[in-house]
Amino acid sequence: MVEDSSLRNQFLVAMPGMADGNFDHTVTLLCEHTPEGAMGLVINRPTTLDLRGMLQHMGLEADKLSAEATPVFWGGPVQPERGFVLHDPAEGEWDSTLKLSETLGITTSKDILVAIGQGQGPTHYLVTLGYAGWSAGQLEQEILHNSWLNTPADSSIVFRTPTASRWEAAARLLGIDVNLLSSDAGHA
């Protein structure tokens, strides 16, 4: 794969009729895409776990969190005990951050959760548990088999679009109404 063909910092929008029920109607932000495989985080599948409860379970302060419940998202089926925080990388310096773009970064170190609980974290963030992973060539094959649409990521969809609207909003970046697409795949 040539570097220019990387899908890093792109959304994968699940096609209607996605065969894998884990990813039905999901939007996945691709954080890494190399010849060895790909890794991404689902951004529109909230869990029943609340961020305040998660921080308290970890023994971290959560008093400065908004009174409104903040969901923790299901990032994917791989390592569901592992946490990731999507945020604006310009806000703060954390021990382990991968900058995806000027407006999107991913941090895996505990220091960002400590800061969020103390009210000193980034303004906009999304916390996920687990991730989606693909082996070498697997994602490319899934795209060829019409499982996914891909489009450049937009941080406003991650942080400002209501969760239930993210699937349609990500597809609209391509000028597509996914609700009008058939779940049947075919090739000419």
C-alpha cells in the first residue's frame, strides 16, 4: 500500500445490511491504516456505562464532570477493557497522544482521564472502550465487497452531532443519503 492510499483519519460508514452485527449502522474513525492492518474507534455506539461511574470505579475524581450523564462509547470488539479518548489535540499535552489531524487526537494515557475528572481536560472529548481492528488487507477487501463507505473525518460529527445522527451525517459528507441505499451489494 502506498502511503497516499492510507485511510487514516477517515470515517468508515457501515453500509445498510452490514453482515457483521457489531458494526450495523456504525461510524468508525480510522486511527491507523498501514500495510499491516487498520485500527479504528466506533463513535456512535454508546454503552450503558457513564463516564462518572467509570472514573469512580478507577478511583479517580469525577466531581468536576457535568451533572449531565456522559456516556462511554463501545469503540469496537477488540480489547474492550482498553480505553481511548478522542479530543482536540491542541488542548493539553498528555503522556500518550496520537495526532490524527489539527482537530482530532487520540490519547490512551490515564492522565487525560484524571484531567477530565478534575475539570481540566479538553473541551470536547469522546471516551471509548475497545477498538475495531483489521488484519493486513482485510479492510480493503471489506470495502471492495461494499461493506463500508469512507470519507475524510470531520471532528464536528465526533463532538457536536447527536449520537443517533452520526451515521447519516457521516454519509452526507459524501453527498449520500444512506437511508436510500440498498442493502444488496453488486458489481458491474
